[in-house]
Amino acid sequence: MKTATTGPTDILFAGDVHGRFDYLVKAVKAIRPHALVLLGDLEAPQSLATLMKPLEALGAAVWFIPGNHDTDSQDRWQNLEGLADRNLHGRVATIAGVRIAGLGGIFRGEIWDPAQNAHYSSYADYGARTRLKGAHAQATGEISEKTAGQLLKHRSSIFPDVYERLFDSEADILITHEAPSCHPYGFTAIDMLAQALGVDRLFHGHHHDCRDYRAFDASLGFRAYGVGLRGISDSQGHIIRAGERDLERAERK
């Protein structure tokens, strides 16, 4: 696919990378943004800090939120830790003069379905109770491999404490891995967070599509943009690189 060269822009938002980073370098070389923000599911095959060095050398500060597939293995999660200070999950940072709030990960029913009461208030709460349960199940007092896998998986789950902490902040843009309610698989809880933050734009990944949400602008109170599989948009929602077609999700309505 061709990368559009539409002139300089301050911030680019990149949809699910899923282990491929070469096209990001091409886009940054063409656009020369001040920042590049990755919307989760990076699946970094090595340290993210190392992978992002060519982009940083071009003047683009790289920021990210994790996605659900970033905890599929310990290596994937650890590869994000080299750039941990650029993880926007659960906080607001001013990037190229724009206040951007981030909420990574996904809602998982065993942790918290936002339409119901949460089973756990925080990752610390989940971890303590799970470790205790796992240790009791082992004669050695050590957690099992299965328990360790669950602890890793839920590092990419959304917990109430992180979500609620953002309510006390203000931002211009919200980035999420999950989608707002204007997506068929989105959540009203994401709308509520965007409205509480007072944002005028929201960018999300996860679903590998790029839908036209303009009919929802008035009811939402902000503009929403889905950035497709390996797609790139600028901070005004203009498509810089069209997302790739995900054949597994081609029949979704």
C-alpha cells in the first residue's frame, strides 16, 4: 500500500501493528510527525525501545497503549517494558502540545464487565487473590504455570481503578484499544470516559476496521475514529495509510 504524503502533521495514530513495523518507518519518513502513537496489539518481537530507535531518530516520539495480544506471551509483554515511560495506559500526557489520555487493554468478563459489578477492583487485588488461591492449590506453596499465565493475561485487562482514575483528568484526545459504543462491538463505558475527560476526538484500534462514525457525533459529543489493521491516521482523523483487510473479520457487520 502507498503511504500518503499530505505534508507535515504533529501526531500520527497507528492501528494494530501485530508484529510488523517496517511500514511505520516509511510513514514517519514521509510525514515527519512530532509523535507516533500506537493503539495496542504491537506484538513486538524484540524490545520496543530498540524497534522504535529509527523512528525516534527521525524526530518522532513514540507512545503506546497495550492491547490484548501483547500479553499472549511473557516475551511480548517484557518487550514493551523497555519503553515503559511512554506507555499511556491509565494516564494523560501532553504530546506535541496535545493532552492525550490512554486506556489500553480490553474488558474481560472474568475481571469486569462494565455493565455489571467488577469481580476485582485492581490488578493488585486480582494478583493477590490469584496468587493466594494458586499457592493453596500447590503442595509446594508455589503458583502453577496456569496461574502464572492468568496473571500475565490480565495485565491487558481493564480494571476499575485505572478507568476511574482517568475520570479525574482532562484531555483533548482519548486513545483506547476497545471501541466506543458507535462500533457494533463497542462499549458505552468508553463513551462515558471520553465525555468525562472532555475530549473532542477518540482513536481506537482492536477491531481491524475503519468505520464512518459521523452519524454518532452529536450523540457522543466527540468524534470517534477507528484505525484499521496496520492503518495510520493523523490527529484530525484523516487516513494516512488505509488499514489492511482482515479476512478473518471480513464478514462482521
